[in-house]
Amino acid sequence: MELSYRIKQHPVLSYCVFVIVVVLWLAGCATFTGAGTSVPGHIAYHYSTFNGTQQSTQFQANVRQTIVLHYQATVQSGSLVIQFQDSQGVAGWQITLKKGANEQVSLPDERNDQYTFMIAGQQTSGSFDLSWQVH
């Protein structure tokens, strides 16, 4: 049976194909003009255009440990979101910046898991520098 015939005969399949095409098209809308690095315990970028996401390397933390995050960011336009996520992508902490910041945050761990920091630019220019340690 031909694929086009299957799509026409099954509205759910047709909808799924439409959603996949839209997602792929939107993924192409992410822009980044700049440079940076991501290594264990550190991620830093500077950019004239950042509209999308960057993710840190994964790291392990165990029950009763604390993740100490230090972040420094410059936001010249737009906004920057820094989010602490578990292995399922669930945010445990988040901040949205519309101007610069230089802070340290302690994030207690309540279970053994792999974590990442997700940084999202929303039509922003500037820089960010995150470093973290597990204690």
C-alpha cells in the first residue's frame, strides 16, 4: 500500500505527519551567532543572537548532596532562561533574566539522578557563564 494512500485514509496519521513537519520546520528557526564551550562543570557562551537552547553536560548527584551553581549573565536584549532539570526533563529550579546577574544558588538533591542545566535564549544578545559543583 502506498504511503500517500495511507495518509489520506487515516486522519490521525495525516495529523501526525503534519505535526512532524511543523516541529522540523520550527527546529530550523533556532538561531545562534556566537561562540562558547560546554565541559563537565562549566558552560559559557557569548553571542550577538541567541534564539533557542543550549544544554550542559549531564552530571550525577545523589541524595543529600547539594549542587552549588554560580552563574553570571549579561542580557543586552530579549531574555535568558536558566533551568535545572532532572533526567526526565523536569525543572527543579528556573530563573528568567532580562538584565545581567551574578549569583550563586544552592540546589539540594532529593534523589539519585542525572541532571543538566538548560539555557534558553529568547531573541537575546549577551553572554552567560555557569559553573557548578556537587557537594
